[in-house]
Amino acid sequence: MTTSFRSLFASRKHRAALISAALILVLAVSTYAYLRSLPPAAGPRVSLVSPPLEFSMELDKAEFQQGENVTVRLYLKNVSNETIEVGWGSYFGGELAGSTYDIAATDVNGSVVFQWSSTFIFLPTVVERTLEPGEEFFGFHIWTQEMNWVDPPQVFVPKGVYHIRGLTRRFSLTVDGQTTVLSLQTPTITITINS
């Protein structure tokens, strides 16, 4: 056994191959350990369940640099066992899912510094969706950290802590032929904007 082990190191080629294999193994194990130590890639997510719907909002992360885009993803999911219909009227962009949802950002004092619907004029268009059980309707907005209604335009919010919430805006919900009109609002996600 000793002779066969020594024969592995007999030539330079064998030594180089064994050292390379050992380095690759060490690199693979250390890379795996490093990746396992990182936090999950998904950012913060909040949901409101109001049967037969679940309304959720998700961000990539909770800390941003000043001027960095904040992408807000919104989901309206049918959590019932029945087919439902949802419909919006008078919204900018018609079939754009983002136009059916709204987002609002407030500062630590509770003052609204940005609301997506305040920046657009809405047109008389209708968006209607049939959602099968488990199906969801997705939309998103991008907040560029600008403040609403400021002069001059493109004034960005200062660094600090902000709270973002998603809103469905007013929509109709039809289940088993019964229609109700409602709006939903997610819990807030707190973000920090650093300089």
C-alpha cells in the first residue's frame, strides 16, 4: 500500500494533477460554505389575506443608495377554490398590470412623499381578469426616489427611513355572480435610503 501511494507522487505530472484536484476540492467546498452563509436573495415581502384574495408586495431589498430605483412588485392571488373575476376602470395604460395597482411611500412622520397615482392622468379604460384558484395577477412600479409635486421637478427624497405600501386601487370582485367593490392595502415595508 505504501508503495502504491508513493507511486502517485513519483512523477511531476501526477503531483501536479493531485495538487490541482486538491485545490479544486478546497475551492469548491469553501465556495459552497460562503454561498450558504449569505442571506437569501429574495427581499422583504408582505401580504394581506382577505378571502378570496391575497394581496402581496415584494421588494428586492430594504436598503438603497440615494437615487437608486426601488422596484416594487405587486401580486393579487386567488386563494379560494373558486374562479373569480376582478376588474378595474379608468386606469392609465389599459392592459398594463402596473396601472391597476398603486404604491405610496411615506416618511417617518407619516407624510406621503410619493404616490404613483399622483404622477399620472388616468384614462377611461377597463382591465378585467379571471383568476382561477391559485392564479395571480402581477404588476410592478419603479420608484426613482423622486418626491411628488415639487418644483423644480426631479427633487429626490433625502436619505432616511421610508415606508412603502401597495394599494389595489378600487376594483370589482365577482364571485358566484355576486359583485362587490373594494380596495386592498398591503402592510408596509420599511426601507432605508443611504447617501
